[in-house]
Amino acid sequence: MRALARRIHLWLGLSLGGLFALIGVTGSILVFYVDLDDALRPEIKLSGSAAPPCWEHVLATARATYPDKTGPWRFEVTDRGGDIPARYYAPRERAGRDFAPMMVWFSADGARVLRRDYWGDYAVTWIYDLHHRLLLQSTGAKILGWSGIVMLLLLVSGLVAWWPRSGALGKALRVKRNASPIRKLYDAHKVVGLASVGLLLLLTATGILLAMPKESAAVLTPALGAASASPAISASRPFRPQVRISVDRAAAVARQALPDARLVWIETPAVDHGAYRLRMRADGDPSARFPHSFVWVAADSGRVLAITNAREANPHDQLLNWLHPLHDGSAGGLPGRLLVLLAGLAPGHLLIVGVLRWRLRRGKVAGEAPVQPRLRELGNGRRRGASL
């Protein structure tokens, strides 16, 4: 069994190790992708404002600046004040792409557009698409999902190949200082692998579930029951634009509907149809930026149409709510994010060290001279050439 595990681990590492390393490095970058994007564009970072913005004014600026964007807008409600991030989903100029919203940043008072970009056209979102979909849209997500299952086998086979016999744990964990190059590379591979394997298993499993939601639902439903369906709120609900309630009133209605929750995102209706959808974070929700409580408010009357409270989620929904916060480490706050960042660098280290050790072992089997004597011989030759 141990020999079979070693062989499986070797060939999976040589075939999928590069993909695993790429996903790990890009995932490490994405742990702080919002902060990184802010650092790359410091000119739009304004000082915080004590007064919250007038959301109706922000929407008016969005409609006036982009009159062809008559659909829903989403505004992010941040605690830091300053610029206001917003998204317009499915712009016509990006038709044919699975996910390519127009990203806009408004000034703190909502009167000016500070920046406009499209998802995937600037650095951090390009890396995001590379990490989540290999820049291949839904096809890339499928590739990553199925590859993730093989990566789980890669991790488990490495653990089985190392697993010590009874009573030999101390010997298996020992790191030899004055050892051969092959042994030093083995110890470097072993230490990093053992230190990261638990977190890598978690990150890989959550990544698979995120990449393949339909397949994941088919597996989870028999064990946890079906996930809750979204409320049947028609996106085509018509209303007269002149009777639409303000964005600020809709936000106030949502706060009254869930008084213990914090408003995080505001989705407006389209110009003449739809409803407000307000995303809230209730206590205990694992995700700070994309929480799982919602309030739908009628655009013309201000009536609450439906509420989804994350605190009342069934087991299937609770697992789904935890997937992304576990995958990016945000569920653990700053320490959790730092751990995920370090874990994402581990596959690259394991690949490099593993390939070096494999090449050394192949050299020895083929009868090549050991590395250190060859280096000394090369150095002596250089010195003789210099003396001539």
C-alpha cells in the first residue's frame, strides 16, 4: 500500500503539480485582493465621511453617467467611508461572458465617478478569473472541479506514503541536519507537506464544491436535505418610475425588517421593473462581505416582499454559507486569511522540492555522479582554466 501510494503521489505530482501550484499562488494573492486593488489605485481612496451617503443621489449619478445602463445597480455599503464601490451586472458590451460586470467607484458624496473598469480587465480580477475558472469561463470551472478531486487524491496519497509504522512516529518526524541532498529535500518536502496538508485538504474540498455547484448539490442533498430555494420574486415586476420609492427608504425598510443585521449591499430595481434586494449580515453569519440574509422590498409601495434570514438556514444552506469564508480564510479573521495565504504557497514549494528530489533519485539510479562532486570538479576546471 505504501509503495502504491508513493507511485500515485509521484505521478499525480508530476502531472498536476503545476496546476496545483498555480491555483495555490493565485489563491494566496486573492486572500487580500480588495486591499491589493486599493493599493494599486491609491488616487481613488478618499478619507472616510462621518455621514452616510445619500443612496438615491448615488443612483441618480449612476443613471445620469451611464444612461444606457437601465437595469439594476448594486452598491456596496462599507464601514470605511470614502469611495463607494458599485457593480452593474451583465452590461451589453460584455455580452457572451459568464461574469463580467462593469465596476464603478463613486465619490463619498455620490456626485462623481472616480473610476470605471470591467471585471477581468484589471489585475486582481484577471487573477480572480484565472484562479476560479482558468480564464475559460464555465469550462474552466469544470476543469478545476474535477482536477480538484484528483488533487485530493494527491494529498491523501502523500500522507499515506509518509504514514509511519506503529511506534515510529518520532523517527518519521525527524529532520536530519547532516544528511545527503536527497534526504534534505525529502525532509523539506515532508515538513511543509505535513504542516499544510490539513488546510490544503480543506481548501481543495471547498474549492471543488464552489466550482461545481450542481454536482455538489447532488452529493449533499441526500445527506443534508435540499437547499432552500430563493423566494419567488419576479424580476419583471412592473412599476411606474415616478412612484418608485427612494433607495434610502428601501434601506430603512430592510433595517426595520432585520433590525439586528447590518446592511452590506443594496441592489436597486431596473428603471421600470423589479424590486429592491438588500443584502444584510446577521450575527453569526460567517461571511462579512457577502453575507446570506436578504430583504426584498417592493419598488413602488415599500412593502416587504420576502426575507431570508441566515440564522434560520437549514444544514445544507449553512454548509453553503461557510464555503467561501472557509476557502478564503475570512471566517477566521486576519489570522485565518494569513494561514490561507501561507497554505497557498505550499503547493509551489512542494512541487519544486519534489521535482528536484525526483531528478536526483533518477540520476542516482542511472549511475550519474552525485551533485556535490560534480560541482567541485566543475569548480576545479574553472580554476585551472583561469590559471592558464
